[in-house]
Amino acid sequence: MKPLTILAVGPYWPAGSFRYLTEAFEHIGAKVYRVGPIFIRHGDIDWPEDIFPYINLRLNPGSRWEVPNYVDLCKAQIGAPDLIIYHEETYHNDIIPKTDIPSILWSFDGWEQNFNRIDAFQATKGFINHPFGVRAQPRLVQDSRWSYMPGAAAPWVHRDLGLTRDVDFVLLATMYGYRQDLCSGLSGNFTVESGFRKTEEFVELHNRGLLTYHNCNGQEEIKVRFFEAAAMGICIASDHTYLFDRLGFKLWEHYIPCPVDVQSKGDWHEIWPSQATMGMVMEWVKDHPTDARQIAKNCQRKVLNQETYYHRAREMLQSVGLWNEDNETVELFWQLTRKLT
């Protein structure tokens, strides 16, 4: 059977969700043709130089994402692709071509500029009725014209490094405002690792850590890092979002509750747990290590069985009618996901 051909319109970050999504399609047998630039940002993993030929259909400088030309180029090279996936960003809003080819919008953050253009998206011939978003920003969840698709666990987290869990609390994020004070205060009683780290350090520290914190920002969202941290087997404390209920993540079975309040530092205000609250959560984890490890394992098992980019790829193919239960793509999918159980 001829493999599916997919035209994926970037941009691409080395440790970004769109890269992992397209790799997941390749792993289950699709041929992916990529269009778009690569961005190397501070803190991203240092991938080898062979990433640069990774984009096999390049954009010319100043092209302003005139994608129809590249759709035609793709047709000339391989025939019409079976599916086009667009990664939408605020600075290239002119990428939607008029085409009969089934298309999906992969919106990383659900920027407001994109939501204001929903009618243009839906009027595009061949577009699915509800574009997907990889991350549950409030606008994305509340606007019924969009379908919410949560983040997922990336391929590089599917491994156990066999390290001793000797770090009490791990918080890898941009350290500004109240977050600095929280980590500094906890470090007096616990071993704390914090800051913005490269991807390989993120993996290692979450393999070594007992607990990390996931923050919904006082909004209804699940961050991509929740899935990645869970897949590495670390116990997660989090405030609540109804999306946990929607996806089947249960309190005390998959994560530990951590109440939040408005925390201030100068003019900066954030919705985070107080130092006292986080300290109590840490004390519980230290006093109940067996229970905490079981909660971590429960969440890890659920994520690896249901919330990887392989699963997201399958959901997308199903949404446009390209998922055939009888073909070898399905067999490859199950071979990959069985390795994660």
C-alpha cells in the first residue's frame, strides 16, 4: 500500500512539538515533506548539524509563506500530498492556500490574532471544521469553533535513565518574579533544582527528581511540560483544571493537589502556591515515598499509553478520514505504542 504523504508547513524548533509530531507521522510510516525555517533558541537542545538538511523544501527569504507555490512544488515532486499540516504563528498569517487537499491547523498557543481569523480558516476549501490546538489556552477551549487537542509526550522522554531519585524538588522554567523566591525558600529544607535548562538536562533532572510542579496559571490549560514530565516518571503536584477531568487524570491517582493563590513580588503578580503550601506538599512526598512513587507510575503509564505524539498523529488522521484500521500504518502504530506500556 502506498504510504501517506504529508506536507508539513513549519517553522521548526529543535525541541518543539511540531517537530515531534512530524517525526511521529514518519515513525508510523508516512512520508513527510517539510517546509519552513529552523529556529535555534537559547536553551534548546544542541542537535547535530544534520538537522539543517532536515527541512527538505525550503522557503526563500522574503517569501512571506506563499504556501500555494510549495504545494505545487510538492505536487510536482510526489503528486498531491494526502494531508497538509500548518503550524500557525502570529508572524506568518498568510499561509492558508485554497486547495482540495485535507488540511489541519496545528496552533501552538492559540494566539488571539489567529482566533480573530477563524472565519477565514473555516472558509478555506478542504479545511476541517474545527482546527486543532496543541495547547489548551483559555481562548482555545472556550471558543466552540476550535477543537482542543492537548500537548503530548515527546519521543525523547520515553526512556528510563536508571538514575537515583536524589533531587527533592525540580522546577525547570524561566526564573522570574515569585518563582525565584519560591525555589530559594524551599532550598533551605529540600534539595531544589530550578532554572531554564537544555532539553537533555530537563530529561536527566526529571529522572532524578521526586516531585515537580505543574502550574495552570489560574486558567484552564494543561502545559506540554506536564506530559513530558509525567512520561519521565516524576511525581507531579498541580493546581486543578477541568481538563484533567476531561482527559481522565485523577487527583491522588495521577497527581497531587497543590492549592494556589496570588503571589506578588514588586509589581509582578502570579497565581502560584505559597512557599508554605509547597513545603507541606514536599513534606508529604518525603514522608510517603511509596505512595508518591505509585502516583508517579500511574501518571507515567497513562501518558505513555494515551498521550504521546503517536496518539496525536492517529487522532489527526482519524479527523480527516485517513486512518484505515486495516492498513500497515495501524500495525506500525501499535508496535510503537506497545513499547511504551
